[in-house]
Amino acid sequence: MAQQRDGMVEKRGAGLWLTHVFMIFGVLVIFFPIWLAFVASTVTQPEIVQPPMPLWPGDRFWENYSAALFSGVNVPVSTMLFNSLVMAIGIAVGKIVISLLSAFAIVYFRFPGRTFFFWMIFLTLMLPVEVRIVPTFEVVAGFGMLNSYGGLIFPLIASATATFLFRQFFLTIPDELAEAARVDGASPMRFFWDIVVPMSRTNVAALFVILFIYGWNQYLWPLLITTDPEMNTIVMGIKQMFPSGDDVADWPVIMATSILAMIPPVIVVVSMQRLFIRGLVDSEK
């Protein structure tokens, strides 16, 4: 028995060691292009275009990042970062609020056609933004919301996926809680704010991370409704930095802008990683 236990421990130790080796190798493979982009953002243009490219940071960090933040093709990168931040937060918060309320209504209110309306919402998953982008643009233009934060945010705040996920979670909440709240005289919205929303906090956190990154990476919709350079997002700005024709790309500034564009999503993921993981694996019933 002792020999069997020793063998199991050895196998478990070897398997754990191999798991860590493969995990570290995978992290290095994923991180290496990011490292190269960071190195490219700290050197001069000739050092990038003339091989071999350096693998260690240079001495132009402050110069390149200052040029990226306070200059750009049309507007400073800092302005585009702010626009992307407002858009990403607005989309994430809007989607979560609307999805919470719609899922709460579908689960806890009895009205004719409740199931029909839910499946109509769910069927919108089959209609991506590209399919409905022309009528959406006409509506936004008709309301005079071009070149505005409202135009960037409002057409994208409805989410069938978040509604479906919240509905599935609300169905796991015991009916006794709703009955107890009704007996205590709590109104439906009091039950919603005091019981349902606190129980959904990990799900909200997980969805916020996903939806923030979704809003941050939007390109097609901002490209269509913004003609004022002051309303450009960071994703649009990076694309505009690439030269056309015989122009030469300023690669250090482009790479610095790319690194700056990664920082807000990374901060959101790192700061909310515990709630994000719990929201995906734990329903907290």
C-alpha cells in the first residue's frame, strides 16, 4: 500500500510539473508578441525597420508615449482613449441594466405573451449588428445623434445574451424568497433591488468584463456614425495611423498607441478577475 501511495504521489508530481511547463510555455507564446510591441514602442524607427529587431526595451519610452498620447493623425490619442472608455462603460452598464430589468419582468411577472416576447428577444441573437446596421443608422441620424456619445452607446445597449443569462439565473432563485418578500409587503422593485440584484453581483461582474471588452473593441459602428475626428475611438485611431500610398508608418508611435489601447481592458480584467471567475463557475444559489 505504501508503495502504491508513493507511486501515486510521484505520478501526481510529474503530471503537475508537466502541467506547469506547458502552461508557462503557452503564456510565453501568447505574451511574446505583446512584448515585441512594447519593445517596438520604446525604440527608434530605424531600429524597427532594420533587422534584426531588438528584443529589449530602448531609451525612447517617454518620447514615443508622449507623442502617442498628445498627438495623432487627427486628434490626440488621449482623446480617443477617453471616447472609447465612455463608449465601453456606457455599453456595458446599459446592457446590464436593461437585461436585468427585462429578465426580471420575464421571470417574475405574469402577462400575456411572456414566453413569446422572451423568444423574440432571444431570436435577435441571429441578427448581428452588420445585418441591421443600415436601419439603425437611419434611426440614429433621424434623432440627430451622429457624432455623439449617445449615438455610440444607445444602439448597442440591448443584449439578448445577457437577458438570457440573467433569466436562467433568476429561475434558480427559490420561489420562497419572492413569497417571503410579498408577505413582508415588499414591492416588486424593492424585491428586485434588495434581493435579486445583490444575488446577481458575480454574474453582473462577469458580464461587465465581457461587455466592456466588447464595447472597447467596436470598430464598424463608430466608423459609420462619427465624422468628427474628436469623436474617434482608439480602435479607429490605430487604423488611421497606418499609412496610405508611399507614406512611411511611424511604427514606434503606432506600437505605443497599441499598448495604451490594451491598458484599460487589462485593468478591468485584472481588477475584477475574482468576481469574473466566480460569476462564470458559481451561481451562488
